[in-house]
Amino acid sequence: MTPHSRQSLLVVLMLALVCSLGWASQRQAMIQQRSSESYALPKQYRQIHNGIMVFCYHRVLRNSCSTRVIRHLSNNSQLHQFNVPTDQFAYQMAYLHDHHIAVISASTMTKMIAHHQPIHGKYVVLSFDDIDRTVVDNAIPVMIKYRLPFTTFIITGNTGDYREGSQMATWSEINRAKRQAGNLMTLGLHTHDMHYLNAQGHPVFTEPHMMPRFRRDFAKSRHELIKHTGVQATSFAYPYGASTTQTNKYLAHQKLGWVATLDAGVVTSQTSLNETPRLIINQESWPSVRNWLTH
């Protein structure tokens, strides 16, 4: 076999390998999506006519050709369940604005619930977990355009890091976004360095023996936020939305206005904001959200 023939064969084999890997990744992604939990608003909450729905966003990726190709081939949840493409995100914010949906700040929500008085009408609170570069670059300018208040939960020990396929925003980027958004933007905590899973696939801080470390981590995250932004946090979001009786009791004494979970639901006057339900917003959940808002 000539050198040229060997080179041609090598190219063919490499192309075949790439195609095979792409097909396998695509198939795995489709299987994972079909078997994943539903993110739509649970049926028991669809008939609630008065309450506050807390939106939870993670990634807002540009809907470019390269992004679409990568999403097609990858099963990374950050590209699927936890991503809303920029065009869809802009549509959703325009929808809230154009339909005169009452988008309120988290601090307004806490004041409403503190009095335990019936809520009249439907409201929305907007929140973003992790605050990666896509939130700073693609989401916040839209929020500023429509003058919509929002809360961003920061992993204070991971700012500027690359994790789970996403580039976290740096402190300078967060501060620049805060200056641009002003009072529209509220900064909250998402742990300092406990946003990861154990060997069994559970949030590490849910292990009983991790409680002392969780307390230290919370204190560290609060200190780091003040150090880098001058902001005293009044909110906290559980990584992966999980919580335990121990962590709930501890956070209940930390002078926080609210603690966010990922338990889907609607906030009413009887809701404990120490375990605030939120709904992950993506392609699957948006239709049920839109329906709830307009009916």
C-alpha cells in the first residue's frame, strides 16, 4: 500500500469514527431527554389563580449554527434541560412585558408573604442560578431593556471557572452587570464551594456529616460576596434544588428573606419562603407557564 493510500484510509477511518461517535452521542442525548423528569408545572398547581411563580434559569446560549450542532450531538444537560436559547429567552421576556404580567422583585415577594395576607392576581419573580457568562452577555441586557427585576445566585468560590461545560462570570463581570442593571439586579448565594455531587450522584451537602462544612461554606460565601461586591446577601439557592431538615433549620436563622429550592410549584400566602418553590424554565415547561399566566 502506498503512503498516499494509507493516508486516505486513515482519513476515511477518522471520519467514520467521528460519525459513529456523533450518532452514539445523539442517541444517548435522545434517550436521556425522553427518560428525564418532566419540567412542566405540576397539575395540582395549574388551577391556582392567585400566587407568585418563581422562574429559574441557568444558561441562555446564543442560537448559533455551532451551538445547534453541539446540542444535537451532546447529551450535556447544560445544553438541553438547563438552557433557553437567546431568541426564546427574548421572546419570553417580551411576552411578560407585552401581556402586562406583574414581574416583581424577590424583596417585594418576601414583603407580600410576610403579612400572610391573600395574594390577588398572578405574579412572576425571575431568578438565575450560577450566573455564567451567557447570563451576563445574553440575558441581563434583555432584562434591562424591559426593566424587569431579577435575582442571580452566585457560586462564590467558582467565579471565573469553567465547569460543566459553562464559563462562570468573573467578579468584575458580575460587578459590571450590577452597575448596568442597578436596582433591577439582586445578588444571592449559591454556596461557596459545595455545588457538586457525591459518588452516589447526590448533592454533597445533603450528607449528614457534611453539616459543619455546610455552615462554614455558607459563612464563607456570605463573606466573599461582601468582599467582592459590598452586598449583604438576603437570599440563598440550594444547588440542584435539594435541601435537608438540618440545612433548612440552619438557614432559617441566617436572616435571609428567602431560600430557593427547585421544588416545582406556586408561592401563595401560606408558603414558607425558607423552602421557596421555583420552576425551571425550558422548552418543556414554558407552555404550561404561559398557560398559567394567561388563564
